[in-house]
Amino acid sequence: MSQTLTAEPRKDTKHSSLRKLRESGRIPAVVYGSQTESIPLSVDVKELMKVARTGRTEMFTLKVEGSSDFNVIIKDFQKKSGAVSHVDFLQISANKRLKVRVPIEFLGTAEGTKAGGVLQHQETELEVEALPANLPASIQVDISHLNMGDKLVAGDIKLPEGVTLVASPEELIASVTAPRAVLQAENEAEAEGEAAADAAGEAAKE
């Protein structure tokens, strides 16, 4: 059973009214899509966060007082001082594939970090396409096999059934690099080696 969220139409968009709205525990919102014009709304922030915890890419029912229900996903959050201050809902069709960015959930501990390597997350979301019913709340990626110097690209990630990759397969997602001190020592050693080789070459010419 899909989740539901109740919204109220919002007619007064004055700045002072928006402040009072937020002080009352509600936040301004808007719903839009190819089948509807943009409609200003307000939602209870606590109820919103209950729905948002299930995953921003999951479809749910938005019940608007005095209007028909909408099948939506959360398209975007706007935050102010760390708190959600506005939310955009996108009306969707259950039979139309969507392109969205899904959060990546990294699992395990990279093997290379046990030897002093540093795990770097180049991306925390992955752009994919799927029918709304097949969109996952997150994409789990096991990184335990990554050794020092290894890289994980988008094409390496196994996607759930019905989900296809939109991002470039070569997009870098994560990597395990040597600590800066080790890299610096390696660079210095390489530079010294090149200098010695140059000196030997000069000596041979003489």
C-alpha cells in the first residue's frame, strides 16, 4: 500500500504569510507535471518527513483538499539553516519511465582502507531510469572488494530488475587512494629516479 500525504491549497504567497506558515509547523510546497499546472500548496513538515524517509524516489499519493489526488515523487527539497523550507512534488504516471538520481548506499569496508588507504566517494547519487513502481529508495553498492588503487565506476554497479543506467558507465563513483604522505614519497622517489637517469645520460654524453 502506497503512502499518502495530505496537502492544503495555498493562496497567500506573501513573505510574511510564509513565515507564519513555517512557524505553525507547515511549509510551502508546489506540485507540477506534464498533466497539471503548478499548484501552490502547504504540507505538515512532520508528515512530510515520514514520507521522505521511505526514499525520495518512491511514488506516493498526494491528497489535495478540494482537488483530485496526485501520484507524485519528491522532486526537490529546499533548506534554510538546515531545516526543510520548501518542497517540490512532481506528478507522474505509473506507466511512464522516469529519469531520476537515486542515493547510493555504500556497504562494507573497502579492503584497501585496512592497509592505510583512503576511500573517496566521488558520487553519492546515480542517475537511472525506470517505471515508478521499480524505482528503488536507494541503490546498495558493496565496496568491500576495493583494494588500494582500485576504482568503482557506474558500469560496475548491479542495478535492480527493471532499472537501467542513465549515467555514463565510466562515471567514477568511488576509489581507494594511498595516503597523501605515501603519494608524496612515491612522487619524490620518482622525481629522484628521473633526476638520476638524466644525470647518467649527461655523464654518458661527456
